Amino acid sequence: MLVRSCIRRYYNRGLYEGQELERVWTVLPVVFLLLIAFPSLCLLYLIEELENPEVTVKVMGHQWYWSYEYRDLGFSRFDSYMTSREEGPLFRLLNVDNSLIIPYFTGVRIIISRRDVIHSWTIPSLGVKADAVPGRLNQLIYLFNRVGMFIGQCSEICGANHRFIPIIISVVPRIEFLRWV
């Protein structure tokens, strides 16, 4: 068949070329992908915005600790340092002296930045990972729908002792949060 097609110039041209068919099986998947992409992009933009969050927390990464500030509640900044094994019931190198306290089932905006080097604010059990990049504010919008304590760490190699930057989020009922405030 190959030899015949080389000898005869116009041998069964329709067998090797199907321009209409090639156009159809190229254009049809593109149309399907566009039909799926536009509603998905609209939904992603709608999910990303939270019009009026009830709580806004500013998280700042430092060399070996995190600092938190509740912007709309008028709190001053407080720092969260790692504590020794004897000071708490949690795992070694994951204990902090001041945890981030969030009310249950409340829209929360978390603004993340850093002071010195790149950090990564990561809580694996919540599926949250946001990088704190120099000169940039990253925003997380979250609705905590479980009460409990969630543990994380800086997952960026940001220095010699980066593993000593633990994170603890305590999600508490709203009444307990108001009592704490």
C-alpha cells in the first residue's frame, strides 16, 4: 500500500485525508471544554469572595513564630511561640503558648503575610496551605464547620529551624469565643 501510494500520485486520496472529520474531532472537544470551563470559572470567582466576613485575622510569619491580630475586633497583636514538651499535652514540637481561636460556623477571612523570609501557613487536616511571600498579602476565606483543635506547621524551608514554627487553631462554639473576647 505504501509503495502504491508512492508510485501513483493520486491513489485513493480519500483514504488518507478526511479534512471534515479532522475538523469535527478537533472542534467538538474544544466546544465541550468551553461549556465546562465558563460555569466553573464563574463558580470559582463566587466562592473566592466573602462579602462581609464576621472575623478577619491577620497572620504574620516571623523567623521562628507566628503572630496573630484580630483586625475587626480591635485586638492588639499576640505572638504564638513553640513551647516545650512539659508545658502542654500535645505532641513534641507542635505545642504553642497562644493558639489561634476561631468561632464555629463563622465566615473567617485570614490574611497572611511575613516579616522576613518565605513561610507557608499549613494545616493539613483542614486542607489549608497558603504561602506568606515577601511583599504580598495572601487571603484565605474559610468556614470552620467542625469544633476542635487543628495542628499544622510551616511547610516551607525558610531557615535552619523552620520546623519549629507550629500552628494550632482552636475552633470553639460562638459563646465560648465571645467569652474569650
